[in-house]
Amino acid sequence: MGLKVVSFAIISFSLFLLLASTAKGQSKGVFDVTKYGADKDITQALTNAWKDACASTNPSKVLIPSGTYSLRKLTLAGPCKAAIELQVSGILKAPVDPNQFSGGHWVNFMYVDKFTLSGSGTFDGQGKVAWSKSTCQKDKDCDSLPMNIRFDFITNALVRDITTRDSKNFHVNVLGCKNLTFQHFTVSAPGESVNTDGIHVGRSTGIYIIDSKISTGDDCISVGDGTEELHITRVTCGPGHGISVGSLGKYPNEKPVSGIFVKNCTISDTTNGVRIKSWPALYGGVASNMHFEDIVMNNVQNPVIIDQVYCPWNQCSLKAPSKVTISDVSFKNIRGTSATPVVVKIACSSSIPCEKVELADIKLAYRGPGGPAKSQCSNVKPIISGIMSAPGC
């Protein structure tokens, strides 16, 4: 009897330890960084938690609880053995000094399938010092500053309820991704911040940006070559430079851009509204099947623009026209107020005129010097229907 009691006690104690482990959450697939020794700096703890979660054969979650933490440059990579989620409930702060970074990112997610980045947390790039030293406003080759978040070769993923603040460079860069959704995503930086694009998408397919708010110092959303099936819906943009396709034609062998759908967005106090831009004189490219619909403009400069003589810093050649082909573009139900008298400007390449450009129900008001509102078109024969409040095209 005594041996049986002892054996039962050992089994009961083992079961207690197993239940205690389960209560901690690790065996349920929750990997809390505070259980990995996270203190003020969570870089190593997050690295270790991710490594264990990524190796799990069951769906797993890495948890960063509420609080404020320092985080140094970090890459979180797959492939993982099952679906994985990073829930950020705290505030992550990047090093202030740009010299503490080598390369182009602060946090990099790469080669992960079935990935979720969630929570109410913030990635704070602490970029104000970097902006004050940046040469991006006057030099075409500006200093290589780190982006807050990179998504490289991520598939079947969701980013929701996350904030990125004051990045030193682009807030988010999306490269080589497929089926990635940003929902209730917030970008926050002042209008004077330098080169701080909200979300830049390139060489990716099936990207959705919905129900999000972007305030920054450059393009709210910028679209690079090789982007296909990008859907931007119910996004609030401003301050910033608007929603831009391009710039295109700057580099050789750029891949086509196709299937860009911008709908039900509000753009306020920006230097551009919805824009397609390509460089003159340099390299070829193709951009087609791009549609902008149901857009509200509030005090926006250049609300509707195709600019194939894009030449920032005045450091490019205007001796030859753009070699980028633009076709099948529509601007429909664009309404609100402009901060400039030219509310629609379609400036296409003289060597490859734009084709199949449609303007429908453009209702943009301008009240100020040089008014009333007008449109300008060159090297294009747009199809115009419905109300066109600004004559000229």
C-alpha cells in the first residue's frame, strides 16, 4: 500500500507540474517575452521567444505585454513550422542614434507564411534626430536610414491594430509579399518629417490596406514596380504627399505595375492627392489597370495628377521624354477642395502618350489666386463623362 501511495503521489506531482506549465501558456503555444528574461531591452528575449514559437508544430503566439521596451535592430525570420502570431501590446522604442544601425531596417519580418502581427502596440522609431541630419530633401542619394518595419517575402498574413510612429525613413516596406492585409493600421509622423513614406509596396501581389490612418511627411502609400493587385480602401491620408504610383522608370528592368484600386479614401492637407509619376529620359516600364474612385479631397494640392516629367531636386535630364507606358487609368467621383488652381493635371510622355485615361465626375472646388479651378492635359486624349467642374482637358 505504501508503494502505491508513493507512486500515486509522484504521478499527481508530475501532473501538477504539467498543469502549472500549461497555466504559464507555453504549452498552449503562447510565448511571453517576459518569461524569457525581458527587461527594459527585449531584443534577446524576443529573439529567443520567436525561435521557440517558430519551431512549434502547433499555431503559436509571441506576446509582448503592455509596457515600454527598448528594441535594437532585429530580424524575425521563418520559415516556421506552423502559423505564428506576434502580439504587441506594448511600446517598442528604437535606438535614437542612426549610427547604431547598419542596413536598411529596424525590425524585419521575412520568409514567414501564415503570419499575424496584432495588438494595440506601437513601433516608435524615434526619428526626430535623424530627420534633422537627413539630406533627403536636397540630395537624390540621401543617407541610408533604417525603416521601422520591413516585410520581405511574407505570405498569407495580417497586420492589424498596430501603430508605427516617427520612423527615421519609410515606416513600412513591403517586398516580395503575397496575400498580405493591413487593417486598422496607423502611421504617425509630422508633416515635416523627411522621406517617411507610410507604406511602400514593391514586387508584391494581393496587398490590401483597409480602414487605416496615415499621417506622415512623404507619400502616405507609394507603389513601386512589380506591384499587382493592390487594394487601398477606406484609408485616411494626411498630412503627407498623397497616394502615389511610382516613381517609375528610374531603374533598368523594372517589372510592370497592374491592378491598383484606390477606393473610398479621404485625403487632407497633402501636397498631392492621387498621383502616378515617372521619370523622364531614363528607363522603360509599364503601368496599367489603375483606378481611383470615390475619393474626398480636403485642401489638397494637385488633387489628380499623372506626372511623366517627375524630377525632384531638379537633378534629372528633361531632354528626353519618359519611356514608361501608362494605360487604362480611371479617376471617378473625385470631390472636395483643392489648394491649387490646377485640380487635374495629366502630363503624359510625348513619345508614349497615355491611353485609355478616363475622368468621370470630377467635382473639385478652388477658391484663391489664379482661380477658378482648371485642368491641364498633354499627350493624352482623356475620356470625360459626368460632371467636370474644372475645364481644360
